[in-house]
Amino acid sequence: MNLQQPERKISTMNTSYTRRDFIKTAAIGVTAMSFTARSYARIMGANDRIRIGQIGCGDRGRNAHMAGVHKHDKAENVEYVAVSDPWRLAREQAVAKCKEWYNSDAKQFVSHRDLLECKDIDAVMIASPDHHHSTQLEAAAKAGKHTYVEKPMARNMKELLKAVDAVNEAKIVVQVGTQIRSLATSTGCHEVWKSGILGKPSRIEQCRNSERPYWYHYVKDVKKEDVDWDEFTGNAPKREFRADRYSGWYGYLDYTDGPVTNLGVHFLDLFHYITDAQTPLSCVCNGGVFIWKDEHEFSCPDHVEALWVYPGDYMVSYSTNFGNGGGNRHRYFCDKGQLVLDNWSAPNYTAEGGPKRDGTIRGVNDVKAIDTPDHYLNWLQCMRTGAKTRAPIEAGYLHSVAGLMAVESYNNGCRTTFDAKKRKICKA
């Protein structure tokens, strides 16, 4: 599939902008990717080896990033040459993978800053805790390294804008880690939506529930002497070291903003991709720690619900209930039917519930999968061609704004709005 799609009007059910309008808009505050002599110099030649540094060597770094790239490293001429992580054991496990795969000794660093100083590194993958993403993305851009960065991209607008502007200034190739949009069925859903067969949306929602919060899965015994606690803490509040606080950081608001900007970002980004939606008009978000109160003192909400209003007059809803695993669903409700992504690997669409259904949609229709390079392969390919990635910095900006609007609403107990020209979240 050609990822650089031809110019087209975005559906009037979302906005009257074209893709070119969006790239020009002050919502991003920068011009589109233009291949100057400087940016051409960063495009990898067909026969050049791409040398990658892994920033963050935990479960996501080793078992998703490194394993995901490893599937393509021979065909794409790629090698991991360095790793960084505050935890010694994680670093050593990542280095052991490099030894197994390439029979070479990757460099080890505690800090991403030291890794980014390596002149022989072409690209980095960032899988550190959430509170480091924006800082490390900005630093990688300023170091001229192509970057794969996990979501969420930032925890506040100031950090987000600094990172986005640095990326656009450096003209590096960025892939944001919202890999669901690279599923072949996601491409198919985009085509179904573009056809207009579903009509105008009224509500788009996901309920993503579980019997307990995902952060419990990561809690493990970690020895203080194996961790550079100051490096991990970074710009977060200073606390005493605790093994659960380090390993189970997903559960603490010091380091992350909880389910909306973790699980919910995949929903938001996929919705933006399928519908070509831009930034929301407003958001309200509420929740709390209702069920899981124990010795860990986790502060991320185990129940949360966020509601956004988007241009085109429709509601977008994300909710998580970690008190009961039932009730999961993912639906796009429209006036001629609905798109069902309860299993986003096997979506379908029907006329069910559509007040203006006209017989065009009959029965249950499986969404046709459209061959699409996986998220890691797409990033590697774009480093050689200079093409936009599947989830470029603009996509990361859009879902980050929506997520941060929810965070601001949750933290301050207010309705938030967004000023696209000023790139500013406001209290309504």
C-alpha cells in the first residue's frame, strides 16, 4: 500500500480541512516535511546498515521493539549497537539479545544522554517510562537520530510542543508507537469509512475493562543497588526507592497519567486514522481509585471515563473499569449503521441501529484486510525512502492533545477546550 495517499477532502462529518490544510495549519506550528539538503543527508542508502540504539530495555523495549525489528533486521540490514536503561539487569538482558542475534557486543549505558552521543548510531527506539518520552524524543531529534517513540509522547503541552518542534526542525523520520493503525484490518476500516457507507457518526466509543489494573503485571523484586534511581526519576517528584514503585511505575501518577493516555491512546489514534479526525473541541474526564487499594498505594485511577466532542457534532468516549472484566466493546455508531471493532483484528460493519439505514448495508460484513507493512518495518523503510511513516509526528501530536485534554480535566475537575491556533489547552 502507498502510505503517501493522494490529496483528498476529509469527510464533512469530521471537518472541512484537507490533508494539505492540516499540515499547513498552526495546530502544529511548523511546515510539512520538506527534503532539504540537510534532511536528504539523513536518508539511509539502500545498502547502508541502520545502526539502532535501544533506550529503555524493559519488557516493551526487549520483547516488542527489539523483537519486532529483529524479524526484519537481515532483510533490512539493521543491527542494534547500543542500549541504555537505569536497571542493570534490563541492560544486560538486552545486550545478551544483541550478542545472540549479531554476535557483537553492544554498548551499554545507564543514561540515554550518553547513548545519543554515539556517532555510530543512526536511529533510536524509546521504550522508557512515560515521563521520559518527550525529553528523550526532543534530545534524539537534536542529536539527528531517527526515532521510534512509544506513546504517550508527552505529559503536558509544553513538553509536547518542544518535542514536536524539535522533530520538525531536525527533519528526522519518526514513528510513534501506536501500532494498531498498521494492522491490515485498520487500513480496511479506513477505506470503509472513506466510502461514506456508514453515514454520519453520532458516537464513537471504547470500553476497555479488566479484572485488575495492568500495572500489577509488572511488579517484581528489584534491588536498589541495581538501579540508578536518580536517572529513573528524572523530572518526576523525588521519592524514596521502592521496588514496586520502580517496576510498577505504570500505576503511579508521578510517572504516567493512567489508562486514558496508555490504553486509551491506541483507541484515540486508531479513531483519528480511520476517520481523519483532527483535534477535539472539548473534553471532560472523571474517575478515581475505587477498587485496588492496598500496600502498593497505586495512584492511577482503576476506573476512568473521558468524553470528547469533535468537529462535526459527535461524541467520542473512552472508559476503563478495572473492577470487572465484562462489557468490553469498541464501536463506531453512525446514522446508516455501525463499525464494530470489538476484536480489532476482525472488524465488521452492519446496518444495525442506523436511523437512516437505506438497504445499502445488508447483514454482517467483514472488513476487508489490506496488506500493510507492520509498524516496525514501515519505520525502517521510511528511513531509506524519506517517506512519511504510518504514525508520523503529526499523528502523535493529535492523539497527545486529546489525551492531555482528558488529563487536564481529570486533574482539575473541569471541562477543557483546545485552541488549535495557539496550541493551548484551556479550561472552559
